[in-house]
Amino acid sequence: MKRIADIIQSGGVVILPTETVYGIAARADDAAAIARIYDIKGRSFDKALAVCVSGVKQAQTLAAFNADAISLASAFWPGPLTLVLPAKTKSLHDKCYQGETIALRCPDIDWRAHFTETPLALTSANRSGEADALTAETDLTVDAVLDGGRAAGGIPSTILSVADNKITLLREGALGADKLAAYDIGLP
């Protein structure tokens, strides 16, 4: 893990397992590494990247959390939930923001504890438009791969937007409707 952390800290791009699918990651404040993610994936530059945080405390330095966002993060982080929230600051690379919002993810995986200072830009480790990566085997050209075996979940994270006292489902994912039933969630 130290090797992976060193590669990321020095501006590298790596593939990491999560509890859902494999992701491609780099420092969220490194312009060259972010550009490489887009190039490696063939991803459209009009699509922002999610930001992986170590926990709620780090997330609250990046985004405005209302009562609903705090409740959701407390219930499902770490876990397969991405929250799209109003950005507090724009201290990361501009591709980590979609307008005035930021998508935050706190995966339930051991490596997360090694990245407590610098958030990571994180997106699925596949070429854009292809199936999500469920194993570390890939043809993507990156600096390192952390093989965690087959991804346990196999389904991407659920994405919820929380803004203006409203929770909106942006993508169905690993958190099913049964787990989110206590929240008043609307469809886009």
C-alpha cells in the first residue's frame, strides 16, 4: 500500500478496488494526473470526476452539508453512496466540480485510510462506455494496480444529489430502494 500511496502522491494514476467496482484514481488537485485519467478512459471532458474522501470531516471541508446530507453520510459512509453537494470551495482541480457542485464518495475499503490528507479523483476503471471493471485485470495504462480480488459488490455506487432541501436519485446503484426508504428521494 505504501508503494501505491507514494505513486499517487508523486502524481501517478492507479487502479484501486472499492466495495462496488474497480476505480481509477489520482490526486484530486493534480492537473496532469487528472488529464491522464480522461485520456486513459477516453472520457468526455464535460463529465466531472467524483472525489474520494477519507470521511465526513474531510468531506465537510469541500462541500456544504445540510441535515439530509449529514444523515445520509452518517448512515451510509463508508459505503457505496456518492453524494452530489454544493461545493464549499474550489480548492481541487476544476474537473472535480460540475458547476457549483462536487460529487463525494467515501468507499468502504481499507486503502481509504491511507489518503487522509489529499482527496482522490475517482471514477470507474474502464474505458468510457464499456462495462465496469470487477477485477484488477485491465488494458488501461496506469502507473500501478492494487489487486483486491474480485469486486464484492459488482454494482457502482448509488448517486444522490442533496440540494435545496431536496434529495434526488441521479443513478441507481449498490444501495437499493429498501435501504433508502427512510428518505424522501425524488427521481431526476
